[in-house]
Amino acid sequence: FWLKAQKVNPPVARVQPLFWIMSFKEQIVVDCRGHLLGRLASVLAKELLNGQQVVCVRTEDINISG
């Protein structure tokens, strides 16, 4: 007597729409005074790629080194 292996489908998980999972503020206001340009740019780029609106203030006081 041979047992045949049966494929069992995994249970289907309910997927919520992406806009329910991610909650954003309307805008993020960033005070750029005293921050390094490259590090600030990488943090802002990550927020922008996620779809967040970003407003930068006091950008004339960003530090540039190197």
C-alpha cells in the first residue's frame, strides 16, 4: 500500500491595501540648520521614496564638509 503525497495549498492571508498599512503625516518639516548635507540628503531621500511629503526650512545653514 503506497501513500501518495498530496499538495496542500497554504492558507491565503488577507492582504490589506498598502495605504492602510502606511500612515503618513501630511508633511514633515525638517530644520536643516547644522546638519551635514550628505547625511541629511540620505534621510530625506528615504522619506521621499516612501511617498512622504517633506518641507525643508533654514537650508542656508546646512554644513558642507569634505
